[in-house]
Amino acid sequence: MADTRIKPREAAPASRGPAARRRRVWTMSRADAAAGYLFIAPQLLGVLVFVIVPVGLAIWYSLNEWNVFTGATTFVGAANYQAALDDPQLPKVLGATAVFSGGVVVLNLALGLALAVMLNRRFRGSVLFRTLFFSPVVVSVVAWTLVWGFLLQDNGGINGVLAALGADGPNWLQSGPTAMIAVTFTQVVRSVGINMVLFLAALQGVPGELYEAARLDGAGSRRIFFRITLPLISPTLLLTAIITIVGALQSFAQIAVLTEGGPGLSTTVLVYYVFQQAFSFNDIGYGSTLALMLLTFVMVLTVIQWQLRRKWVFYED
Amino acid sequence: MRTDAAARPPRFGPRARRAALYIALIVMAVPFVVPTLWMITSSFKPLNEIFASPPSFFSANPTGAAYAEAFSFQPFARQYFNSVYIALVVTATTMLVSSLAGYAFARIRFPGRNLLFVVVLVGLLVPGEVTIVPLFQMFKQAGLVNTHWPLILVTAFAAPCVLATFIMRQFFIALPIELEEAARIDGLGRFGIWRRICLPLARPALSAVAILTFLSSWNLYLEPTVYLTSPELFTLPQALTRFTDAYGGEMWNTQLAAATMTAVPVLVVFIFAQRQFVESLAHSGLKG
């Protein structure tokens, strides 16, 4: 393999034309290849040491039992995986993860798309509104979540406003369903700006003639949206859906600051459960097993996303 | 119904529709804007006004006491400095590492290039929330727990850097090759070409990388929570959550003052460099 790369004169297909021929000048030298390895070395080593080795270690840890006090490890095979199957809390955690991620995706996409459609045309103030809707993205997650936690206190700003309107607000963070609504909502508001921008780019890519033709054929604006806009931006919609789920699966700070997974287990999503098992309860073996479960979810989704992106590259930008 | 849609005139005139659009946007903007504004105004309230009922937006007796307390209760200036210097070191390292790797993956042909690129992309696939369990053990072995090294090294080489490498590679692939060829004929080596020809042209991509990396370091929360135990080593997000009194109660106005000091500088930079921020953060959609 090395030989063919270094002597591309034989390897390069003739059909590549002049560009390929010109590039050959670059590929002939061994010194150039050495420069290539040198250039990528820091990044490659970094990934090996800080990503690939840790994943290998996590797999090894998941096959071992850790003694918290002595630090000694015993090989236990699949015992940690069996423990996951027997863990009475895990179904609840996975349920909370599904509700949170699902809620975030649905709300985020619906709101992101609505904002993009409303702000797609330029009008006085449209740029200002784009800025406002995007601004939470640059606010530190912890600062943003702290403020929401403050507003969501029983005697906080939101219930204060509700009381002024004559309504009696719930103690948001102290009951399961409202706590879940709170973490979902704050996550969506903080991150929807990114999806809005991606959707705005997609909307710009819909050819104007299509709208004109549809209008001439007598289609109303709702019909145009569902029959033309939505199908044409569906690739972006699917990609952002996956990106948003992956982001939701990694939301640690929001949960940790707003609810600490509570009340009970109601907002303990998988990433928070991993943290608890590994760092609060020092159960490295079980924590690693759960972390690998999280990795599997994220990997499957990301690989699907990359495949779709390759397939639909035409629609991008 | 559907067939006569064309014949039927629109129910509302353009003016009414415009007004409805504005009203809808203003209502929708409330949860995006009010929390930040409320954070700022409440940070100037004395403690007894924080939970006043009915809530008031502005304080009757504004005071800077919470700001003073933020600095006296914790080594907040030190923590602020920690966050700034870590983010700067990480950003500079990432710009260097990713522009080198991105350039090589885009331009230099060497055996195994595609395979090695896939290996590097694994860094984007694996969330830091997964690797932190073994990484903590690794850093513990190396005696680096409760230092800033884990925060710097992992951010500067793992996922955020891989995303940067990907962005740089895409940029260099799209860059016309003619300039480099001319420089090559003039006898410039690879390093010289990268340094003198390509880096100056890569400003837009580098600024995207800088913004993304700075924000991901600035926002780190899980990592400092796991690695750091001494308050004088804390970073801002971690410090924000530690303003609690002896009974574990939250010191809300101090917290809000600290949160304001954390959030407002970035917001101000964002307002002045909006386009760069939006474009670079849209890249982060790649990763999620």
C-alpha cells in the first residue's frame, strides 16, 4: 500500500485530469509524507491517549469489581452487565432519559423551525430577534441554569408573576413531572438558537421558483409549508433531530444544577446516573458499564447522522 | 375548502399580519431574554428583595453588596483568572494542533491518511461524559487530580480539538492549491507553506475554532466537578454553584452577581462579533 501511494504515477486513474497530474508533484517525496505524520502527530496522540485508551480502559473496568477502600480490582466477567439488568433503578433512569431527550427533540425542533420560518424574511427588527433567540447559546450553561433555578423556586419570579395574574404556580422543582418540564424547557430555550440557525440556512436553500409555482397553482401558505418547505428541508430536520438527541444525552450541567436528578429519580438521566455511580458511590466498574451504555447510544446516533450527512450533502448550506 | 383557497382573499391584511408576527415574536422572546435581564437586575437587589412578592424587575434600593460578597466568600478573582487562563491556553493549543492536523489531512498525501483520519474522528464520536470515568483513574495515577492539567489536556486534544481539526480540514480542502504550488516552487517547505501561506488565509476558520474552543472550555462543568477539590483551583461554572451558606441554603443574590460576571462579558463579545459566533456555533451542530 505504501508503495502505490508514494508512486501515484501508476496508481492515479487517468480520468482525474490535469488537477491530479499537478498534485503528483506533491506526493512524490518521502520527506513530505514524514511532514504529514509530524503534522498530525499531536492530534493523533491526543485522541489515542485521551479517547481511545480511556474507552479501552472503560471496557476493562466494566469487567472488574472495584473495592472502594483498598482500590483492589477483581475480574468478575459480565457481573456488572448482569447488575445493570437487575438494577431496579435503571429502567426509571432510562425512562427519564427517553422522556427528557424526546421532549427536548420535539420542542427544540418545533420551536427552532417556527422561529426560522418567522425570521426567514427580512423585516425591521428581524436581525435583532435572531440575536435575542440565539443569545442563550453563548451564556454559560451553569449561569443560565442557576437563573432558571432561581426563577423556578416556589417563591421565585415565575410563581410571583403567576400569583400576580391570580394563578397558583406549583413548586416546580419539587415534584417529578414539573421538574422534568423545567429541565426540558430550560435546555430547549438555551440551545434552540443553534437549530434556528441551521433551519434558516436550510430555508434559504429552498428555490424561490418552487414557492412561486405553488402559489400560481393556488396553494395556500399552510399547504406550501407542508407540501414544499417541509419535504425539502427534511434532511436538515432529521440531522438536527439526531444532533439534538445526542446533545440531550450529554446534558449533565443542566440536571446537576437544577434538580440533581431529583426529586427521587424523576430527572436522573443516564449521564447523571453514570456520574453518581462512578463518582458519588465510587462504583467504577458499574459506572463504566453504564458509561459504555451511554457511548453505545451516542455512537449509534452519530454514525446514523454521518451516514445521512454523506447521503444528503447536496442539501447542505 | 382547498380548491377555493386561491380565490379567497387573505383573511387579514398585511398590516395585521405584520403586527401579529411582532406580537408572537415578542411573547416568544420572553424566556430567552428575561432570565438574563432578571439575573442582572436581581444581582443588584438587597437580600430581602430577592423573593419580594409581587416580584419587581428593578430594585428599590440597588446595592453592589452581592458583588463584594462574591469576592469575599470565595476566592472568586482567582477562580475567574483560572477560567480565563485555562480557556486561553486550551484555545491556543487547539488552534495550533488542529490547524497542523487539518492541513495535513487536507493537503499532504501519506500512507494511511484516510485510516488515521477515521481514528481521529473517533474523538468526535465518544462523549467526554463517557471517558471521564477512566480518565479520572489515569489522572489519579499520574498524580494530576486537583490540578488544572486534566481540564487543559482533555479539552485541548479530545472532542473539541477533533471538531476543530475537522473544521480546519474542510477549510483547507476548499482552499485553492495554486498559491501553495507557487510557494513550493519558490523552495518553501511544508512547514513554511503552512505557516506563511495557509495560516494567514485560514483566519475565518481559525476564528470559528477559537470561539468554539473558548466556549467549550469556559463552559466545562462536569470535568472541574470531578477533578478539582480546592476552591482556589475552581473554575467559574463550578464556583457559581458553591455560593451556599452554612446551612446549605443558596445565597441567591451572590450567586446571581457571580453568574452575571460570568455571563455578561461573553454576551458583550457576542453582540459585537455576532456573525462569527453564529457561524462557528453552527459548526458545533456537527458534534451535537
